Amino acid sequence: MSGAEETELFAADLARAARILAIRTRREASGVFAGTYASAFRGGGMEFEESRPYFPGDDVRALDWNAMARTGEPFVKHFREERDLMLLLALDVSASMRFRTAQRSKAEAAAHAAALLAAAAGQAGDQIGFLAFDETIRCEIPPARGPLHTWRVIQAAATAAETPRSGTHLAVVLEQLRTRSKHRSVSILLSDFRDPDLLLPERLSERASGRASTAAQLVALGRGHDLVSIALYDPREETLPRAGLLRLADPERSGRTLVLNSNSQRARTRYQRACRARRRTVERILRSANSDVLWLRTDRDPLRALMHFFRQRASTSGTRP
């Protein structure tokens, strides 16, 4: 088989995967899921629609005093949600997102979650923008709305998730998200957050790069936009099997390896403690940027996890800053 034929087959496989993902997410994102998404991410305000006669049980705070003065009868003002929301999805397709021990890789699980979010946003009539990134921006789709645009976003997510490579550099996407909209929007990061710059002390990071640290850029994004961080992980990343000597390689830094004796209870315990400590640090940094955080396992259905997250968010929306 020639190289051209292999390229055509690969492109056909990507197109088929995108179609399957689009069909699946269209079905999954209908009904209750789309409703909970709309409740979790509300529009910019309320718009007056009409005055109607008062009925027992109506909120007396909505009484329309001008209509009452004209008619002598009690009327209440009825408002509808003014939904002009922009959803910006940023999908990490760096080499560490290639990790897989379950049915799908972290990148594929993230793409499925991104597709669900895009489908729900499309049904709500929101604008949707998309970015796929590793060390650079690999793909960008400007915000727009409509069924064809939603399909483009889902197709781009499926395609990008099939070829994770290079390192993770969150800073390249954070600035794009921050400046993409002049108005407050919903920015959702889907990543395993394996960017070493994220964990660097702020002074060291700024000194090394000559610009604001990754953590500081997260804070700036969370200050101007509604930020949600969906952290992907495979359970096998955090618990070593008992399998003798294991050679662990860093997929984003060539030549960086570590040999562990997984038969040693001490080694397995230290490894697990280090993983838990890293997770706590990442979560602390994300939450200090005023970000909601959802940890998403690759071996579980993202639909249920997102549904639970939406419901929790909707129930606390009145207390959010």
C-alpha cells in the first residue's frame, strides 16, 4: 500500500470516527442533558417580554405598577432569559493525552466530553468556539452558532484527539481564551494539566519565560470569564500494578525515564502519594483561579459525570460571584 493510500484510509477513519461521535452525542445531548447545561450556564440577563394578569402564587415583587395604575387590576411583569452566551472549548492534544489503559485514551475521552458540550450548547443556541493545542495552537474554529457549525466543532475534536503529540503548553491557549471575547464567556479547558510550568513557583516561571506565569494567566482568565477545568485522568496513572521492574517514560520529554520496582510496597505507596499530592496541587491552583474543577476518568461515561456537574453547578448558581 502506498503512502497516499494510507493517508486516504487514515482520513476516512477520522471522518467515520467524527460521524459516529456526532451521532452519539446528538442523541446523548438531547432532552434532560441539554436542559441541565442551559441551567448550569445561564445567559447574560433577563429581557422583559410582557405584562399579564396576576395569578395567586405569582411573585409579588414582579408586580407591574404602571399596568395596575392604567387598568385598576393587578398585573405582573414576565421576563425571559436573554441568552447570548459564548462557549469556548480548549482541547489538550499533547502527547500525555495519548495514555490509554481503558477503552479510550485521555484525548478521546476529552473529545467525547467536548462533543457533548458542543451539542448541548448548539441546542441552547449558544455560540461555540474551539481550540486544540499542545505546544502551539493546532486547530482553531472561531465562535459561531448553528447545526453545521456544531458539526464542524465535533469533527475537529474527533480529528485532533486521534493524533496527540508534543508537549503541553497551557500559556499558548490561555491568552487566546482570555482575548477571544470582549464580553464574559464560558471557557472550558479539557486537559490532563501535565504542563510543568503550571507547577512552577510564580517568580521562577516569570524569570524563565519573561512573561506572566501560567498560574497568573489562569487567574486572569478566571477573573474575566466563567472558567471550568475538566481534568482527564486514567486510574492506572495513579496506582502501580504489581508487575516487577517497570520502566516509566515521559511521553512529552524524550529520554526522560524512571525505573521502579513495582513489587515493592514502599515504592507503590510513595508513587501513589506523589500522584495524590500532584492532584491536590493542580486542583488548588485551578480553584485559586476561580475555576470549577471536574475530574473525569477515562474508564467512565462522561455523560453522567457532566450531568452531575451541571446539576451541582445549577444548584449553586445563585451563590456564584
